[in-house]
Amino acid sequence: MKLHVLRCGEIRVSPAMPYGNSLDLKTAAKLLSAPEKDRITLPVSVYLIEHPKGLILVDTGWCRELSPKGVYDPRAARQVLSPALAALYHPLLPAGMAVDEQLAAMGIQPQDLAAVILTHLDPDHVAGLRHVQKARRIILPEDEYFWSCRMVYKNRQPQKLWLDYPMERPYYRGSPLGPAGWAIDLFGDESLQLVNLPGHTDGQAAVLVRNGRRFVLLAADAAYSPRNWKESITPGFGFDRERQKKSLAWIAQMAADPGCAAVLCSHDPAQAPGAIEF
């Protein structure tokens, strides 16, 4: 099996975003108001899986409209997101890096995708959905959809980016996988499972891709890099620190498994675009 790592944009954020280790209001203010000189650049990674059931895309990255000329455009970002989210992310999508642009360069059209899986509804993971809406299936865990409509997430997950697209919304079921014991076996053969990793959001899914005894774990935003689970440092943009810690402990356990080919985080600066075969 082969997995392609695509870099579909960047964010320039406070260092408290990946390594804040706190959920208080003071940290939240730092995330929004960090001066440009103190910000760090992180990738927005999207994954294309060559699976026996077809091509599977995990997350969609930024959309072209927030960076129409391929440079940082605060005004365009505010129109696509909101002033607060534009200030938080400082989003950038260089020319040729939108998900549909990269797929086209690989000879793939959106309608060639067997499925698009959304790990959660934060804008850097779903803004590009408009570019791949012709995929045969769009899949989001029901738990993430449910909680996104609640007040705690409304400002963080703009509904205009995802609400009007037809989605399959399967429920998590009891599973030996994950800190919460919830997962979705998408094809019924354990080759691709959505594992609930709560804390960053309630319904966030990691994607576990298995080929025999070998597997790759796509950890979404439960961690930003191996430092998070190796040092038990919770990212600073979450809503339940204890659940974040449990999710990190489970990732650490999976990373230590002899069958683990890789654990990939959506914003790990050390993860270069490329392909992993396992």
C-alpha cells in the first residue's frame, strides 16, 4: 500500500499552538495576538492513500480563495474564514499547492477519489473540500458533526466551509482501538479505521491504515509532532486537556508497536511531502 503526503498550505502561528500545554484563556489570547516575528510556520498536510478499494483522500487543506495569488492575503483570509480565525492562522496557500492542483499534477480528478475522509472540521482541514466535492463519498464521523453545531465550536469551525456538502456520517462503535474505545471500520476488514482521538475536538478521528501487520497512523491534530507524545505536551488549541493526554498516550503506544511504519501529524514541520510504502 502507498500513502502520499501532500502539503496543501501553511499556517503561521504562535508556538503555543503546537506546544502550549494549556487550555486557559491567557493561552488562547496568545494564539490570536502573537506578533509576526514570534510566529512559526507549520505545514498543512493532506494524505492520499492508494488503497485496494480506491483512492482515499484524508482532509483537504486550505482553499485557493483565501490565497488567490499564492501569497499571504489577510483580506482574502478574513473573507473565507473570519477576522479572528484569519488572525489565528495567518493562512497561506502557495501556487500549485491546493489539493485539486496537486491531484491534477498526479493525473487525478476529484471524481476519481473513492472517498474523502475529514478527520475533524477545523478550517485548515476542510476549506479545500470545495475543490474535491465531486469525490464519490465524503465521510465525517457523526460525533464530530454533532459537536460542531454546539456553541463551543461554532466560532472555530465555520459552517459555510462544510455544511452544504453531502456527507456520510457514520457513528463510532465500540472498539479495542483508541483512548475512548471508539472506532469506525470503514470497509469492514480493518484496513482503514477511523479512531476517535478526543481532546482537540470531541469527535476528531485519527486514520489507521493497515496492510497486514504494517500500519500508518494519521494522528490529525491530536499531536503536532513526536515531541507531543514523547514529552506528553498537549497542544494549546484544545478543549479537554485530560482527553488530549489520553490521546497522546495512545499514540505513543501505537508508535512503539513493531508494526508501525509511521505516525504522521497534520502540522509536523519535519514531515516532508513524499510517499510511504508499507
